[in-house]
Amino acid sequence: MTEKEQHPPETPEPAGPTVALARGLSTKLLLLTVIFVLLAETFIFLPSVASYRISWLRDRLATAAAVSIVLVQGDPGALSREAQDEVLMAIGAKAIAVTDGGVSRLLVVADMPPQVDKHIDMANVGMFGEIIGALDTLLYGGGRMLRVYGPAGEDGREFELIMSDKGLRAAMLTYARNVAFLSLLISVFAAMLVYAAMDRVMVRPMRRLTRSMLAFSQAPEDPTRIISPIERADEIGFAERELSRMQERLQKMLAERRHLADLGLAVSKINHDMRNMLASAQLISDRLAMSKDPTVQSFAPRLLRALDRAVSYSEGVLAYGRTQEAPPARRLVRLNPLVEDLRDIAGADSTIDFVNAVPPEFEIDADPDQLFRVLTNLTRNAVQAMLAEPDKVTVRRFTVSAERQGSVCRIVVSDTGPGLPARARENLFSAFRGAARQGGTGLGLAIAQELVRAHGGTLELVASDSGNTTFAVTIADRPLPFGRASDGLRQHG
């Protein structure tokens, strides 16, 4: 792998809008990491402070036990008042006692407090009890007297001491402050590490994706704006590769559309001028048809048909070249008279039988002009297919029928022509590729399908074989607004 492949060039920075630093992913990621680490430290902080409280008390109790053993082995009464005060002051207690064999002895005492506020059994302190006691000392301690008792060795003797919680609370506050400061440092350090890792692994690639999309949207025809994906096996690598493929496909599609648009504009201009020239040629050919010369009479009909086909071709190209058809102006239309207007197209040749099998009362919700264009295209294709057969004894019949199934209308158009060739069936509704005869454009069915789709309907080939070609147009009625539907239900109720 070359150095260029390992480190693909950065996508150029677009000139579009950028995200403010305070609202960016990096800042949000950093803040969330700090918050979550602090929350995690909170669950460690309380047990840690509670454990420190119990350890502090156990140390004092152990010191009192050591002093008690010395006093028990000696003569407690031999200690002067000053010595007793010094002993008690050393461990922060008011009195020290020992219980041995069920007998309690007060070894050292200073100013005995009038009452004891809390009794703490060091032998029976659970985890939740430790946490509750630590919170109680931190929040409400500092002026209460404690009685702390429990075993301090393996000889079965129990020691106790009376002490103020002022020193305990001061020590706990100092410890809590140190733990909180250390937790904050750990949180910030962990957040920076997580931020650095996530920024490199996720945020930068996502920022690169965003810049690539913005840059590509500003100049989609520029090949340098296509992102160069990094060789990664995770989701971001997959997203970069898919984005690169999508940008390449979109760029090719836009180039093809641009070429087609230029070609369509040129073809429209050419066809517009050609139609004017063909119209002039039609006027001249009409005059030739009135000539009495037998030679002129022999080739005039063929000339007229050729000119008609050329004019029809030009009109079809111009119609298809419109940027967008107008939306259908739908209303209730009687289909029978509309189909009857097709008789001139279908009956252009006396050898074709035109059958209008639509019931006189049949109604359809559609745009009459666009629906007539659809039926005209289907009719013209059928007539041209039947006239292309040289055999004069074959039946040439064109039939239009219709039926309604609930709110759906189905128009069936059939003819007795030779059927569509395989190539035409494969590209039936594709412009310039679905022509059924040589020299055709395939625009008629493409335009017809576009108009039917605008109605929310379908145009499909039902059957196509020798002697039977059938198309079906299916259009559903427009749904009634809720208010009108409710009025109709009340009227019928």
C-alpha cells in the first residue's frame, strides 16, 4: 500500500456553514465523559468515606485497648490527674473502660459528659450502616458525644471509649475533600483520554464525512470532491466506502442527465423546425392529391402517409421532451362519448372495425384531455399494427370496453393485430427503445404511462400474441374529504 493510500488527501473544507465549538460533537463528548466519570466516582466516594470513618474509629479503639492493657496490668489509681488527661487527650477521648468476664471497669476518665448521643458497636456494622453513619457524621456531626465499643483483640475482652465526634468529622471532611479533588482529577484525565480516543476514532472521521458531503453538494461534477475511503473494517469505514460509491454513481448520473438534457434541447429545437417544414410539405402534398394525373395519384397516398408519420414523430418527441406534464384536472367524465371521438383515428381505414363497448352511463374520475391522449396513443399503435399486415382477409377490429369494481375503473383496449415483438415487450414503456415497428420511437406508450401514473393508476399489457393485443388502464376514484364523506353517510342514513 502506498503512502497516498494509507493517508488519503483530506477533503477540501467547504465554504458553507460550520458547527460552533460549544455545540460540536467534541465538546459534547468531553462534557458527557466528565459527567459520567464523576457519577461513577460518586458511587465510590460514599463507601470510601464510610470506610475511612470506621477505620478512624477502630484506630482509636485499638489505641484505647493498648492503654487499657497497660493500666490493667499496673495500678490505674497510681496515675495522676494530669497523666490521665494526657492519656485521654492523646486519643481524643473522655473516658476509657474495659469489660472482662462480664465485669466493666472504668480505667481513665476526664470530664464525664452528661449524656451520650450515639452508640457505635464496632463488631456489628454493615455496609449500609457504615454509609448512613458517615453521612450522619458529615451532615450533623461536630457537637455530639459517641460511645464506641467493641473487641480489639482475640482475648475476649471488650473495650469502649467515650469521645466527641468533632475530631472525627474534621478528619472525614479533610479526607472527603481530598477524595473529591482526586476524583475530579481522575474524571478530567479519563475524560481527556476517552475524548482523545473517541475524537480520533469517531469524531474526526465523522467530521470528514460531513465535510465531504458538504463539499460534494457544492460541486457534484468535480471528481476531486469524492471522498477517498480509509481502509477500516468498522462501521465508519463501511460508511465511507458506501458514500464514495454513492458519490461516484451520482456524479455519473448527473453527467448522463446533463448530456441527455443538452441532447433533448437540441432534439426539441430540431423537431420544432422540422414540424414547421413538414406542415408546409403537407399543404403541398394535399394539392398534389387533387391532381388528375394518374402518376401523381399513384404515389400521392404513400407520400401523405409518410408525411403524417413524420409529423406524428415530431409531435411525439416534442411532447415527451416537456420538462413536466401539468397535474391532472380530474372530474367525472362520461367515457362513452370520449371513446367515440377515437373513431376517426381507428376508422381511418375502412378495413378496420371500431367497437365502442363502453356503457353509455359509464363514468370515470379523470382529466378528460389527458385520458383522451392516453387512449389516442393506444389507438394509434393498434391501428398502425393492424395496417402493417398485407393480408386483406384478416379481421381488423379495435375494441374499447370498461368496467367498474367498487371505486376502481378499468378500461380495456384490444385489437386483432399481429401482437408485439419480444423486443417491444421487454422495453414496453421505455422511450426510444419500446417501438413495436421499424421507424417508431416508443414515445406513445411512455407518454401514456406517465399520464396514467399522474392519476395514481396503472397501464399494463394484459396479452400480446398473434390476433390479440390487450392493454388495460386502471384508475381509482379520488378519496372523498372526511367532511363530504360524513355528509354522504348522514344523507344515506
